[in-house]
Amino acid sequence: NYYLTALVMLNVSLLAVLLTLSNANADDDLSSILDADQSFFCAPGDYIGLQYESDMTIPGGFNPRPSVSVSPSNVYDTYHVDECRRVRRPWNALSADERQLYVDGLLELRKNGQFDVNVDELVAVGSVHDDKFGSVTHLDSDYIFWHEYLVWELESRIRNLGGRFACFGMPYWDFTDEYGRPSDSEPNIYQTGLGSFGDPNNYWAVDGFSWDVSTSQYWSPPDVTKDMTCKAVGDVCPICAMKRVGFDFVSNDGRTAESNGNAIMDVANFEDFSQWLAKDCGLPPAIDNAYDPIWYLFHSMETYYYAMWVNYHEYDQIDDADLHQHPNAFHSYCDDPTVEACVGIRLNDPLYFGGLLPIKTWSFIYNEKLTIHKMYSLAKWNVIYDLNGDDFYVKSGLKEKCQNKLNTEWFMLPTDEAQDATTDDGGNASNSVLQLSILFARRYIEISFELMIMAVCVMAMVCLVFRPKCIRWNTDKPSMASQSDGNYGSISL
């Protein structure tokens, strides 16, 4: 009976594994949808016949009960959360080797994509912005959160590579660094290892022209809306060289660090701030493309602006359940004349995402409803911005006026400010110690529980193996009463 029980337990375990693998193949049912929408990337007759494949071999994805995180506030992140936070650092302050980590992560994703739009993870994220809703979101209240989610997902894909990428955080690019330079000079961002202008004699292709990366290493599906056609030498749709069309790159339009800092501090109303961010801080047309590596650095900076805005106006102090009662902190709006396009704009409405990302099993939105309410606090997503080396923080005036307002769950203060905060604010220091103590306690309880489970399993195995032998031994052993003992059951005096 005991051997039979062990066999049944083994069969149940195998059945669970098989069910898991069959669920992983659920994406195959969507192949007909994808096959019918190949024109999303290529004109009829241009597609080279790549077929949809299941993502079951791609690890990662959302787990509603993540392991213990080093961030006490983390709720939704599951990628190496017990090792490190998503520390986002200023791109302009990184060394060449530190910047290369981002490039290497992207190239590794492209390599794993096997030239297939249905497997490539960057394409899955970038295709969301290519969808027609990508332009609608610039006109309504989900703009900040919609774009931040795309940054977070690409950041997740790179962290998911593991190894030296496990603790990757998306850097942020201070684009005010471009303002004031001579208009005929090369943009500063183009001198940081991400390629420069495209080749005007080859349909503005960047790969192999101003970037020492080939199209086979880093390709981009075409975007006819931006004249990014697939006609450069060697292009075979959808495997096209990345394009940066024209030399139109704004260098001096008055948006200095100081003026942007003033906007963050002076505009207290969410709608006014969100519209300023969407309309006045737009990307230059040449790099307004979600397959361009600079796109993600730019939107990481916009999230930084949002985080600074929330902290400066102390909206991070609002209880999560009371956020709907503070219209300055958030209220919905939509400037799109098409009412049907105004979706996902309220605090608890599901955000809308087109493209290929919603059908990827590893994406958060594959089986979870994503809302503005969930996205409001960066700390819940394990994201923190490192201000060390950040020139914008100083030049904008935020350093001078935000010192006592920044939440250390949202920002890593410059070393000098962190020391001052520890010395001058005993309450914050005590709170940090308390949070650390809670973290260690949670970790201790988790480890103790795991050890207890292991001990129970070992004891159960010992019982299964040795108890039948004990039963046979007890059965075969003659009873004392059957032996020649006349005094059995008596006491000798």
C-alpha cells in the first residue's frame, strides 16, 4: 500500500507538469489572428513567411505571489526581486562599459528572436506603440502610465536574460542636455554608442553606417507612417535596418533644465502636467520610434519627471485607497475627438494595449488587468531612480527645492543628501531601520517555512521506505507470551 501511494504521488506530479506544458501552448490558438494581421508590419507580398511559434520556452512572466523583494514596497515585479531593485541611472553619467550593458542586452534579445516578429521580444513591446492607439494615448490621461509600462516590460525582458543582466535598470536620458548646443553639431545622445544620423543615400539606414551594428544584429520592422520603409540595401521585410529619417533634431527651443524643472514644480494639476509632458517634451521625429533604443531612454526620463512631480507635490503621501479623492493628483481626461478612442483613461479602467504584447505569456497584461491606479506608485513596480551624477537634478533647481520631499522608495538621493537625511531626520532613519528589520524578519520566516517543508518531506519519505519493513519485522517476531516463560506477566520478588 505504501509503494502504491508513492506511485500515485509520482503520477500526480507528472500530470501537473503535463498540464503546465499544455497551458504554455495556449498561444498557438492565436496563430490565425496573427496570420491575418501580417500587414501590421509589411505590405501585401512583402512578408517573408515567418510563422507564429509558441512562447512556452521563454521563462519569466507574472507571478501573483513573488518571492521576498529587497524593496518593501514592491507588489508587481517578479524578476530577480530578491537580488536587486530596478535602479535607473542617468545615461549621461554612465561609463562606456555601463552603457554597453544596455546595448548588449538589446542585441541578446534580438539574437533570441531568431528574425521572427512573433518571437522577438523587442518587437512584441515596440509593436504596441506602432498600433493606432499609440497616437491616441498622447491625448488622454493614460499617457504617462501607458508609456512607462512599455519601458518596464523591455526592462523586464533584459533582466530576464539573467547573469550580468539580472539587475538591469533602464537608464534615463536627460534630453535638456541637447538644448543650447550649436544647431549644426551632432546631437550629444548620438555620441554615446547608439548610432547617429541615418545614411541619406540609403533610405536613412543607421545600421552599419553610423552604428557599428549590422541589420542582422539589430533590425526594425518598417513604419510607413514615418517614412521608415524597408528599401535600404539588404532590407527584406520585416527585417529592415533601423532608420533615423532626416537631420531634424531640436537643439535649442528654450526647454532648458531650469524651465522643465519649473514646470514640474509649478504645475500642480495632473491634467495640465500630463499634457505638458506629452506635448512640450516630445521626441525629435528622427527617433520617435519604439524600435529605437533611444526611445526607451527618453520615456524613462519622462517617468522620472512624473516621479519628481508626484514627490514635489507630496501626492506620494496620499493613501492608495484615497487617491480617487484627490483630483489634483489624478483625474481622467481625453482630448481625442473620437469618443470611442477614450478607453483606459480612468483610475481603475483596464489600460488598452494593441500590437503583439497582450498575447505574450510573459507579459504582465497577458493575464492581469493593468490600471493607472496600479501604475501610480513606481515603488510597487520595484523601480527607483538614482540621482547620483544626475545633472538635471541640480540644474533644474529640484535639488534645492525638493531635498525634504523625495521619497526614498522612489529615489536614491545623492550621497551628500543621503548623509544629511540620516543626520538631520531621525524619523526617516528610524523608518529605514524598521523597514530593513521587517525585510529580514520576512526573509527569516520564509526560509524557516521552506526548511520545515523540506523536513516534513524527508520524514514522509523515510516513513514510506522503512515503515513496511518495520511492519514485517513486528509481524515475524514471536510474542513473549508464546515463549517458554512461565513467569510471563508476573513480577518476581
